[in-house]
Amino acid sequence: MGTWALLLPLLVAAAQAQVCSVNKTFFEVKENTSPGLHLLDIYVPEGQQVTLGPSSTRFAFRIQGTQLFLNVTPDYEENSRLQAVLECKRDDTVVTQLRVFVSVLDANDNPPRFPFVVKVQRVPEDTKVKAVVIPETELKAQDLDRNDILFYTLQEVTPGASGFFSLVGANRPELRLDRSLDFDRWPNMTFQLLVRDTREENVEPSHTATATLVLEVQPADLRPPWFLPCTYSDGFVCIHAQYHRAVPTGHTLSGPLILHPGPIYAVDGDRGINQPIVYSIIGGNEDGLFSIDANTGNLTVTKSIPSPKTFFLLVKGEQADHARYSVTQVTVEARAAGGSPPRFPQSLYRGAVALGSGVGVAVRDAAAPSQPLRIRAQDPEFPDLNSAITYRITNNSDFRMDGEAVLTGASLVHAGVFYAEVEANNTVTSGTATAVVEVRVSEQEPTPTASPSGGSAQTSKPGTSLPKSPGPSSTLRPTAGTSGTGGGSTTVDGRPSGGPAEDRRFSVVEMAALGGVLGALLLLALIALTVLVHKHYGHRLKCCCGKALEPQPQGFDNQAFLNNPDEANWAPAPSPSSSPAPPAPPEPAPPEPKPPSPETLRRVPESPAVALDGDGPAAVRSILTKERRPEGGYKAVWFGEDIGAEADVVVLNTPASEVDGAGNEGSEGSGDEGAEVGLRGGAQRAPGSDSIYL
């Protein structure tokens, strides 16, 4: 027994040496691996050949010598497992058969795909919130990579639509309603559905796909009819209008009542459905006095109301499909007619008509020549009686009334301005009112010309006169100044009308040439004026400019006072410059001395002041000077702009003779500077005293 145990491995090895063998029979290959991959080596005994058996995967392998190669690019989606059957033959006899398996590993190489490109889904307006609008099976994308997990994202295309719909989860593409729909505001919404086969966007490889979702909101019958105008409305709720009107007693009105704030009118609250509305009176119609049109809602009075009374009518507006209805109230107050006359909105109406118009031609409105002139009066108490008002012209046979329109009553052969009185008569209350119509008859249809301010301008030409508006009962005929005959008659500018009006007008080119010539003449005139001003007044302008550029002391009138602002400086001031100054013409002295105004105190005069005669008791002389005189009894007074606020009057107790002498000496040869000091400060001697008041 022990001997056989030792011989068994030797016998097995000897047997293996007589058959084909391989080292490995199972391989794993990634998807999309390039063909020609070497898989294994085959041991083939002498005298045998190895081939691929018929049960091998077709075209997947090839044997080259004793080596097995992968012959195709493996695709997990087509075949996830490949098999190679190796047959070792001696002549035609199969000696050994080996099986080699290749497992293909899946790779993310296929993008996901939606079963649609654009999906249109109709959603009823009354869909409950949190309800699933589109199930997952209709929105799920397909990925050939079997192990991929898809992630979905819903992106809005219509601004604000993301608040209405959302996905149940990132991996569950169920579309859910999150907010109540409103057909009037959001009739349709568009979204983009995005799918990705990786959790993160920046992962490689990663594939995405998109599809479009269009959600059309279908209107639902949610709201009853609304009586307009709504006193309050937010798009969902309408507080219905209530109508009222006053009617006269004892009169039968032929037309529908004119109600306030408007006629009875209701619309379907669901505009998308917009069902027709049927009207009816369900209460308050005593003795059948009122009737309402079922289709239009016009309310009429079937017979006269004998006595004053107030009626409260309940009017029902119901949808034609009888799904919903609403009720409103109409208040009709019957009261005695006061007989108030009708009123015209304006007292004067203006119209125009072409010269030579025949009978029955409508007069055009002067403000809007394309529209006929219409004259309408209103009853201030009962607007329903407006239809009972008739019109006629009382004082002019050339025109007549046809309802509210003004027509010609005869052929118009004379140009001019004609006036007519229109009388409005209320056939129910017998009230009357009048207005004046001004009709301008011209050779051609007038065209409205407006001034820049919006009004019309009229210019009186030689040989013409503008007529005045007559009273209500007066009649005006065209005069020699306002009318004329055709042919060679005199026009408004006094020239004979020998040709058409277009011959007397200028073209745009002619007006442009005229404007250019006038502009050139104006430019030449301005240049000549500038040269003359510079020639005659140039030296004055230079003088004024030179003085304006000199620096002025800040806060003091005398520069010597700037040395010490706290103490008076009695040292003599430097003498004025001897440079000649340009002479200025002296101005005539005023007849009477006047106290200097604040503006005069601040202004630098151009001419020296003329001292008044000192013989009189009220003579004024300048006591200011810039030089210190050696004579005895001389007094110098210095002023600063900040001194006037502390003292109003300074009294100098000195003899009048000294003051006069100092004044005469100080005023001599002072020039412009002396005049400046004289105007800024003056001395007046009080009668009968030796004091001088400043």
C-alpha cells in the first residue's frame, strides 16, 4: 500500500504529460478592452493540435500557436461572459477538451436616455396639493449600464414655476404638485428634467441627458359669475357691484335704464371656461314693472310708475350650463320729475364745411375734421330721458338738425363764418336749452392746425374782420369783410386768388435757403457789434479788469491798520504811488446830500467825490486822509469794518475851523483814494456846536 502511494503522483504526472493543459481557466476583463489581449498559454503534447470548439463564443477568441488571445472588444451590455472551448486532437480524434471562461466587468460608458424629448401634460386647475401629476414610470430614464444609479433634477424654464411642482426624490422622478394652480395667472409652465449617472457632476466618466416638460393648466369651474365692475377683486374673489338709478314718475321710458356705476353685466369668474351668462329677476319686481333681457342684462320699465317709490330688485346671473350663479341688487328710485331743463356740456360748438356744399352735407367738427359735428344735451336729473331730447335750429335756414348731427339746409355759395342757435327740447319734461354753433364755410376742407401750446391761433389779415358771437336769438349773415365769392375774390391775405393755394406756399428748400441767409446776416451783425464795442470801450474794460485783479484787504479800509489789529496805528501811511492812473470822466454831483447806503459803502467808486460848499450849516466835508499833516489840531480817524457794530456815533470836540481846514486839506489831491474814503465815511457839523458827528 505504501508503494502505491509513492507511485500515484508519478503516474498522474505521466498522464498529464500525455494531454493538453492550461494554468488558469477563469479571467476577468474590463469592458471596452482593446482586442488582441493575451489570455494564457496552452501546453500541447507532441503529436496533438489544439483548436477552438464549436461551443466557444463566436469570434471572441483566437489561437495563435499555443497561445489564446481575446479577439474582440468586450461589451458588457452585449455579452457579460465569454467562453473558449479548447480541443486537443491527435489526428481527428479529440484527446482533451478544456473550457476557459472570461467575465466582462461593467464600465460606465453609456449615457442615460429619456423615452421622450418633449412631454406635454395637462393638469386640471383643481388638482389637490401633494398629488402626483406624472408618475415615475413615465419620466424614468433608461441606462444600458446596469449598475448605474441615476440622479434627477427639475429645473424651471418659466420664471417662478418651481414653486408649483417638484420631484418626489433625487432617484424617484415623480412630479408632485406643491401649490394650488391658477389658470388666469399661470396657464402653462415649462420645466427641464435633467438626469445624471453619477452623484457628483465633476466625476469622470459622467453622462447626462435632458428632456422638456410642458404642463398645461386646464381651467376648472371654481368661481361663480362676477357682476362688474367689482368693488373689490384679487383674482380669486369678487365683491359684486350693486346698481342704482332714479326714474321719473308718470312717464314711460322707451329705452333701457342707464344704471350706475354701469349697465348690468356679469362674466364667468373662470375666464378659461367663460360660460355665457343668463340674466333674470328673482325678487322685488312688483306688478311686473320691470323686465330684463336674458342675454344682454338690459333693464327696462314696462309701464309708468304712478307714485314715488323705491324698488329693490334681485337680479340673478347664471352660467348657461347651470353650474354656478350669482345674485346682485338693483335699486330703482321712482320720484317726481322736477322739470329741470336739459344742459349742454358747452355753450359754443365749432364746425366747418366746404364752400359749395349742397343740401344734406354733414358739418365736420373743427377740432376733429374727420368726425361729424355732434351736439348732445343731457338731463341732469334723469339721464334716462336723454333719448327723449329733440334738437332743432331756430334762427338759420342754411343749416338743420338731424338727430344730434348738424346738416346743411341749403347750398352754401358764400364763404364766411355763420352762427346758428340749437334748441334742445325734452319731450317728457318739456324743458329746453340752447347752444350756439359756429360754422366756418371755406373753399376747401379745413385741416386742424395746433400751436405749440396746443391751442389754435387766428391772425387778422387786411381786409377781413372776425365776427363776434351773437346772442341766443340773433342771426348773423356774412358781411363784406368776412365773405366773398369764388373766382377772383379777395383772400385772407388781401391778394387776388388767381391760382390754387399751393402756388402761394414756399417749399422746404426755399425756406431752408432763406434761413441760411438770415443766419449769415445775423452772424455778420454780431461780429460788427463786437468790433465796435472793443474799439470804443476797450480801454475801460482793461481798466476795470485791472482794478478787479488787485487784492483787497480783508476786514479793514486802511492797510496801515493791518499792522496791529488791537491798537490804533498813528504812524503816517505810505504815500500813494505816483504812477499815473487812467482818467475817468467825473459824474455830476447830486443836488442834495444823501446818507450812504450799505451797497455804496461796499462799492469802490470810479470818480472822486465832489465836496459840498462849506458855507452852509449842514455842509459835509471829508475829515479822512491817508497822510498826517504837520499842522496843529489835526485829527485822524480810522475806520474798520468791525468798528461799526460797537459804536454808531463818534463825537470829536474840536473847533469847527480846524475841522474845515483839515477837511479842505484832506480832500485836495486825494484822487480816487480820497473819493473812496469820502464815500465810506462823512462828517456833519451840528448847527450851533463845535462837535462833529460821524
